Amino acid sequence: MIQILIADDHSVVRRGLHQILAEGFPASIIDEASDADSIMEKLYHKKYDVIISDLSMPGRTGLEIIPQINEINTGVPVLILSIHPENQYAIRALKAGASGYLSKDLAPEELVGAVKVVLSGKKYISAETNKRLTISRGTEKSGPEHQYLSDREFDVMKMLAVGKSISEIADSMLLSTTTVSTYRSRILAKMNFKTNADIVFYCIENKLISG
């Protein structure tokens, strides 16, 4: 019997994923969590065969908690679901220790298959992502510069690019304005930018946001 944990802060999404998985794995037991803290609480009381987690949740993200998940439930595959395009976060997810990355738009058609793949011990990624991952492993500095930002820095950069203020970003990410300002300073330094206008231009040029 497969033990599955679904983590997403939207109950409607959890309900939809639950239904898909229940149909694909009729004998499974499926639990739900709404954020990182509730994932940890579940893990302290139960072992799971697979965890399906949203990328963006209140507080810590799905990527940030992967190391802690593996400390409690060693070796459990974590499949990351996200509304963000695969080319923005899939490699980050794999490098963080996830077993796969799947767009929520594709979940109705591909979720069951993706779970079967990660349960078999393999990685679930597209051919294009696999190609980019191979290139990034083979060359110390290859690919777009933003892939060398931390996950938090990358998120802050995209929010700055769409015009969000430091305080708005802080509220959205449950961080202090000082911390967000520090992330902005690191982004400017790492990307060799001088102003937010440079961030906007780069994000549009690299299709991280719509122009």
C-alpha cells in the first residue's frame, strides 16, 4: 500500500490532486498538508513513500524543506509541482534534491506517471531539462546567469521585475524588509546590475516575466 503526502496551501488544488492520485493508485493512503510546518508534523508521525509538494507555499518553500524532509524520512522521493514554467525552476528543484518537477497544468495527464517514475527511483524531468542539467554539470559556468542565484534571490528578482516594492515582497515571502533588501543587493552584485531597471530588462529578455 502506497503512502502519499500532498502539500499545497490551496485546498482546491489538494482536492484535485487527491482525486487524480486516488484514481491512479486505488489502494493508496493519501494525506494532505498545507505548508512546510504541517509537512514536518506529518513526517514526525508517519513514513511516506512519496511526497508531492507545491513549490511556493507560505513561509519555507518546497525546495527549502527537502533537506529536512530527508533527515526525517530518509530517501523519500519529493515531486515538486508548480505553476512556474519548467525552464525556470526544474533544474533548481533537482539540484535541491527533488526527484522530479511537474507543471500543475500537466498534472491531470502526467501526475500518476510522474509518481510511478519517482517511486521507481528515477528522476522525472523533460528531455529539455535533462539536456540543460547535463550541460550545467559539464561546464562550471554555463547557461543563463540567473541560474547561479539562490532560490530566494531568484524569487525576489522576479518580484522586483514586475514592480513589487521591498515591503510588498517582504509581506509575500514572510520576511523582513531588511532581509529582502539584502537579497536585492546580492542580486545586483551577482548579476552585475546597477538598478531595478536592469533587473526588469534582464527578466523580460530571458522570458522570466512577460514584457
